[in-house]
Amino acid sequence: MTEAQKPMFNTRRAGLLGAIIAGALAIGAGGYWLGMSRGPAGAEAEAGREIAYWYDPMLPNERYPGPGRSSMGMELIPRYADEVSSDASVRIEPGVVQNLGVRLAAVERAPLSRNVRAAGVLAFSERNQAVVQARAAGFVERGYGRAVGDVVAAGAPIVDVRVPEWTAAQAEYLALRQAGGDLAQAARQRLAMLGMPTSLIERIERDGRPRPVTTITAPVAGAITALDIRPGMTIMQGAPLATINAMSPVWLIVSLPQADAGVAERGGRVVARVPAYPGESFAGRIETVLPSADAATRTIEVRIALSNEDMRLRPGMTAEVELAPARTETALMVPAEALIQTGRRTVVIVALEDNRFAPTEVEPGRRAGDRIEIRSGLTEGQRVVASGQFLIDSEASLSGALERLETSAPAQTPQATATHEAQGRITALDGASISIAHGAVTSLNWPAMTMQFRLQEPTLGRGLEVGDAVSFRFRQDGQAYIVTEIAKTGARP
């Protein structure tokens, strides 16, 4: 290119660049005019319906005055004024409800039959236990071959004991008995004071001679659970010789969780089943409900008396028992699956007229099988959602309705007016609203997330720009979160 051609080329290049810029401006102006004339896409699709606000279904708390993108970068969708209810209910089309597989259940007044099944262990009844002791010092002559675990009848011999002290007293009584009078009577009383049983004294009177060896017998029928004698050993007065436990009745000891302790009442009838005898049942009676709970397991011990005349029930066996309260009450009942635990409250989804659903706070009571008592919040005849609650939540953003329920309830703590502190980075700033990607807020148990706030004063946003790291304070006002103080904490990246 010659020196003479360069000025001409530069002039043409400048003219071409100017034409391109002018064309771009014209296209932009035309697009702007076209967009303003057509209006928002959502408004055109639903002509004639008033738009209350724009929102992101993923962030129902964020509301915007016009179309665009949310703080998460998602396209905003319109919420129409006829869809916004002043109460906490939402409306879902019948076809959608059917597709979600929603199942309704009626609130009914029914008997509160709260049967409890529990397992227990058979044990000897400590109320029918006999301890055999030596009434005087002596020597064991014979043990009759007894051993722990033997079952003996009442009056069966346990041990023969020789008591030297009794021999001399018996001879003295027999000598005075022939003379008669008060001395003989006093000698007989002395035998009883030495511990001789009445049966032994009567036998001495019949035989007319002393009996140096006495036989100690079982006072009750049952199993020997302790035996501390051997032939030839010396015993002292008061020493325990044997312990005998009666075999009928036996105890079934059951440990109930403290939540089920109210079912067991003294005197209540129960039915027990033992794996050793399938198909059979054993009737019993609640003998004792211990007054204190086990400190380690927080369970209540219940002792049930079972008849065991045929001695088929052996201590150490396991058994299953079914307990039912002595009195049957009626109460409002709903399926247990209908309840939703929100943390601080328990709610159910109530089906209203005109295909509307509303969360209602309830106070649950006792549970009976797969149904649960409702103490307050519902009335007989209402219908609740028994299945599909969370699908309704997904389809109709019911979480927003739950939040309206939370905010509509009267404040019970000063937390509603408390201020909270957080740090984060500004992601959007538009007049009186600001979006901040903040860290965890421990006072509200919030995780780190991005959400929209309102500025208490528009002047708080002066000097702030998107990308600034900030520290701020905010409070809750209904569904909105108001920033009361905000300041930069670092430079923009």
C-alpha cells in the first residue's frame, strides 16, 4: 500500500466501524422497544391474570418484582394473584392429586386399644420361698442325698441333725413328766424354747424316750435352690441349711420401656406364650409393677404371676406376653403415617373444599398400632393426607405453606424479633433488596446458602457493589429477612 492510499483506507475503515456501531444500536433499540411492547413472556402466556410476584421454586423465600434470574441463576416463574391465599393452604388440581397417588383418611373417634407385646424371663416367685435354718448347734448325721435343683414335696426329709443339748432337756422332761405338776409343764415349755418343733415333742411323749437325732423336713413343696449341708459337718444355731422355692406360681419378669409403662396395671390379666409349647397360652395376672425405673435402661419391671401346677414352666425360660390396659377409652385417631415432624411442631395435611390442602398443627397423644391419638388440632370427620404428603410438597411448593403456618402462629419466644449475624459476599444488589451468599448462621441453625434480603434503609446499600465481602446483621419480619446493619470486610476479588 502506497503512502497516498493509507489516508483513504483509514477513512473507509472508520466509516465502516461507525456503520457497524450504529447498526448495533439500532438493533438494540428495536429489540428493547419490541420487548417493551410485548411485555414479559410469562405475562403473555397467561394474559388477563395478575402477577403477584416472581420467584424461584428452589428458593420460595426469594420474591422478585419482575422476570429474570434468581440468586441461584435459575429462571424466575410468575406467581399469580389468584394463586396466593391469605391462609396457609394451597390448591392442587384433582388430576395432579390422582397422579401423585395421594391417599386420604378420615379423622375418626375409635377405641384406644393400646396392646403392648413384650418379652420376659420366667423366675421363681420370691413370695413362696422357704429358708431352712438350724434351731440349735449340732452335727449332721444324714443328708438324704439331696442336691440343688431337686424338687421335693412338703414334709420331705432334708437332713438328720444330732443336737446334744436337746438330748439332756428331753430326758429331764420325761423324768418330771411322771411326777406331773407345774414342774413337768415348765420342762415341756423349755423344750419349745430350745427350738424343738411341736411334732418332735409329741413324738417324745408317745415313745417315752429321748430322741437325740431329729429330722428336718421341707416346709413347702418346691425346688431346692440352695443346700449348705454335708454329712458329718458341724452346724451352728441359726445357720442356713437349705432354700426351697415353690414351683407354682412362677414369675414372668418383663421390662417395659417407660413409654409403655402406663399400660401395665396391678391386677391386670395377661396372656403369655412360651416357645417351648407352641400353640399354647398361659393366663396370668400382673402381680407387681415396680415403683422405680432401671437407671441404666430406663425400663419398668413388671412381675406377672403364672400358674404352674403341672410344673411345665421352668424358671430361666423366655416367654412373650401381650398386655392391654384394664380400661378402654375412645379418642380421635388418624394413621400414624399422616403426621409430619417439622422439628418444633407436628402437623398434618388437611384436605379442604375446592381441592385445597392446608397444614394444620396438632398435638399427638398415645399410639395404638398403626394409628395415633390426636389430642387437639382436628375434629371428627375431617380428612387428612395419609400418603403422598411429600409429593404434594414437591408439586405445590407446600413448604411455603408450612412456612406461612409457622409465621402465622403467635410468637411464643423473643426469637422472632432477635437479630442475627452473618458474613458473606454480595451476589446481587437492586435498590431495597440485596442477595448475599452467606456462611452458616448458628443462631438460626442455617447452613451456608445464598438468599435475598431486604435493606431496612435504602441508604445501607450505598458504597456496596456486587462481589464485596460483607458482615451484616438481620432480623426476621414475617417471611422477609431485613438487613439492619451491613459493612464491608474485604476488598472485591
